[in-house]
Amino acid sequence: MIELDAPADGYHIAALLRDNERFGIDRIVSKTYGEVAVAVSAQRLHSIAGKYTGKDDPVAVVRNQGIFAAPEEIISPFAKAHFVGGDARGSHVMPLMPVPLNTPVTGMYCLPIVSCVGFSIDRDGKFSESYTDFFDNLAWDEVRQRAQRKAIEMRSQGWSGAAMLPYSELEYGGFRDTVSGLLKRFRLREEPKPQAAE
């Protein structure tokens, strides 16, 4: 764990978050009010267990309004359809698509998806029975279309290079098992012996 202050440590935060597979945000606390604004399930199941044990589908609880950010400020970053790890077998780099709750994954690729619901909280700290599905709105259709276009382009790269997650991040063991089996067959190249001078 490391605690960093924004904006003073902005560069340090950016440097760490560059490596999505190594570092993540656990929580964000307001320096002004001492209140937790964001809590994230940042644990990596396959890193803890050493093998694939289930999906690493993070959940974030974000407080908004009042002393916190407005809902539109919280969801606007999802308009970019960022490239993240996910897709079929959790092995690819694909755009994150914002979708309404219970959206089936039926497109040409299993795009990583994100949903967002908002609740009101009463004076006793209880969630309201009704909620708002933030991505269930026509305004997000353009973002979904952009995510599909980005996905088609990324998948056209094939299964190597930028389109795939690094070896250490693959969720399923089949590829790792194949490579591990092949490692036994590698041998050191024999260096040519120097020719004797005549």
C-alpha cells in the first residue's frame, strides 16, 4: 500500500497507474473532509492464488453530490471506451463498453463491459429501493458504437502484440501451460568454435 496526495503527487499517481497489471486504486479519501469518496475492490484473484480462480471483476462504490463529485463528472471518463484487459477468456486488450444493467454479451466480441447504477441514501444510511441506471440512455449509444469500432480494429491485429494481455496477466492457464511445456524443449545455441589461425 502507498498513500499519495493529489494533485501534489499527480505525476507519481500517473506513473504507477501506467502499469494497470501491477498497480490499482484501493480508495480515494477527501483531504478537505476526511471522508472516503471512492472504495474499489482492487484484489487480483489470480495474483493471490497463483492460478486462475475466477473473474477479477472489480466493483467500485463512489459517493456523489454534496461535497463529492456530481454523477456526470464520475461517469464522463467512460465516454472514451478505454482499452483494458478482458474479452474472450480474459486474454485480450479491448475497449471498455458502458452498458445498461443485465446487458447480455452477444456482440461479435466479448467486449469488457461496465455498468453503473445510482442510489439515494436516507438519513439512516440505507439505499433507496429505486435506482438510476446511468448507462441506460441513448446518449451512450455513440460510445457503444465507438467501442465496437475500436474492438474490430484491435482484433484485426490478430493474437499477438498489442492486442493481447502480457503473459503474466492471462486469466486462463491454457496458453501458459503450452508455453511452459515448450520451455523444456528449448536448448542453448552452440557457439561456433573459433577457427585456428594458420
